[in-house]
Amino acid sequence: MPVYTYRCEECSENFERIQPMSRASEPQPCPTCEHESDRVMAAIFENNSTKNRSANFPKRKRYTNW
């Protein structure tokens, strides 16, 4: 089962829960204050673009002497 991250708006606590995919969007109780908390998107998915990935690879050399 996947791990989902939740954030409590009441006390600003971040916490994780192991949930089945079918229950991922359901609010979860905060372990600190018991307030219902919504799921947040992990940062790894927000910055995953082709432009950012290609910047990390060296440029290819062109071979012109065949």
C-alpha cells in the first residue's frame, strides 16, 4: 500500500499514513490535535519535468569525421 502525506491546517503538523488507493482522498485525523487533515501532493511529483531532467545530463558530442 502507498504512503500518503497529510497536513493539518489547525496545528500545521505534517504526517504520513499508509492507506489503500481507494481511501487516499479521505481526510485523516491529525495525530497531534485530532483535527481532520487533507492529503498534500509530495514535492517530488511537482518538479518532475523533462526540462529539469535534461539539464542534469551532459551535452552529447557530435562526431563529424566519418
